[in-house]
Amino acid sequence: DQLRVLLCAGATKDMGKMLGGEEEKDPDAQKKEEERQEALRQQEEERKAKHARMEAEREKVRQQIRDKYGLKKKEEKEAEEKAALEQPCEGSLTRPKKAIPAGCGDEEEEEEESILDTVLKYLPGPLQDMFKK
């Protein structure tokens, strides 16, 4: 019976608010909201600290594996490759072959001829004769 009374009292209070009645102002509402926001900030900081610790542990394990197998970090590999490309070859007047952009040089004409020859190989005999003339 007491539960029904409480439910009805709470329901009528909420009904009054829904129908446009005045809401009861909680004097501690501002203080409670600030405490809630502070608790959320604190939880977020704890979560970030936990993830930072976990990532540090993972990095330590990764480094042990790199040391064991003689591997390098991705950034180190990229830096070495970049440095290797930038270094001029001793005694060479031109840049290294890797550094030449695609589409430069006389290789295109040779490639086109070889592609045409390759296509001709797969054509039937009479068609090959037509294209060779």
C-alpha cells in the first residue's frame, strides 16, 4: 500500500510538470551537476592514464621483439630509405634508377613494340600475316 501511495504521489508530481505546471527547483541542482561533471572528467582522465600505461607496456614488448629479431620500427625504415634515395651515388652523373619518375626516358617505345609483338604471338596465323604487312 505504501508503494502505491509513493508511486501515485510521484506520478501526480510528474503529471503536473507535463501539463505545464511549475517545476520544483532543486537548490542543490547546480552543485550536483558540477559534481557530476567533475566525476566524468576524473573518470576520463583515469581512462586515458590507463590506456597510456597499457600502450607503454605494449611498446616495451614490441621493442623486445624488435631487439630479439633485429627488426626496425616503421619510421626508422622510412627514414633510412629516404636517406638512401637522397644520397648521390659516387661517380655517377645521374640520379639512381629508382628516383627516375615513371614515364621518363626512352623505355616507352621499346615497351610498346614488345607489347605489340606479344599480342601478335597470340593471334591466329592469317591475322599475324595481315599485321606484319
